[in-house]
Amino acid sequence: MKFISFIFCLAMIVSCEKGFEPDFSFGKATAERNAESWKAQGVAKYNKPHGIGIDFIFDVFNEVGELRQRLTFGKVPIDVVSVALKNSSAQSNDTITRASFKTVSSDGDVLEDIYLVLEDSIQSHIEILSIDSDTNWIKGAFMATFIIDPNRPKFNPNNPDTIRFTNGAFEARIDKE
């Protein structure tokens, strides 16, 4: 029994040393975030609640796999098009293409700060560049400026008040489920 416990502990130590590796097999996004390199794993799904476009979720994790940042785009038209990003509820039955950004702490389940997209089509937009109907892969580009939600107290004083994504690119396989 001691030998089995030793082997189990050794396996746990070895697996922890490797650290968390993001899974980019369903999608990824890259950009400059406040002039620093940024990369997130992603997913794309048809907007099920309302059947309006595609929703994208791009997540950044720390070295042990805890969620730290989430960038979302919602109700993005399924077409090769460029659209401005707006602040809109994911639950609303409108066709407004939305974006949001938030930071998370603790073990990935404590919401820190919420950011609102700057509603300016020059500074905040998403562009669908290609859609492969055979593989369901979609590729695009984005630029977005977010400001911390002024109606909410700032949770983490180390978070910036403004976040600018430039040179953003993404690709993801649209999940039909």
C-alpha cells in the first residue's frame, strides 16, 4: 500500500511540474494587449438562445490552469463582413454584435473586473475573413478597446482602467452542438 501511495504521489509531482498547456485545437486568438503579446484558447458556437450569428469565447489561463481572462464576441454575423462592437446583453434578442472582457481570480471562479467595449467602429470592430463550410473553421481579425465598468467598484487595483487589443487575429472551429 505504501508503494502504491508513493507511485501516486510521484505521478502527481511529475504532472504538476509540466504545468498547464492551453488547448488550441478548437480555436485561438492572438493580439497585442496594451502593447504586450496576448494569446488565448478559444471556441466558437452558433448563438443558440436566439439563433443570431456566432459566439466566440477566448480564455487565458495561468500556469496551473485557472481562468484569468475572458474575451467574448457575441452575435457575430455568419458572413465575410466587418462589424462594429457594441455593449449589449447576451440575453437580448437583438442583432447587435457585442463584446466583453473580464478578469478572474482565485481558482478561476471569482469575477474581478468587468470591462465595457468602447463603442467606436474604428477602435472596436471584428472582421470575418473566411469561413470554410467543409471544416467549419472560421478566421478573422479584431481590434477592441475596453474601459473598466464605471458602475462597478474596481476589484483588483493592479488591473488597468483601459485595455486595448490591436492586431487581433483568431481562428476557431464552429461547434454545431
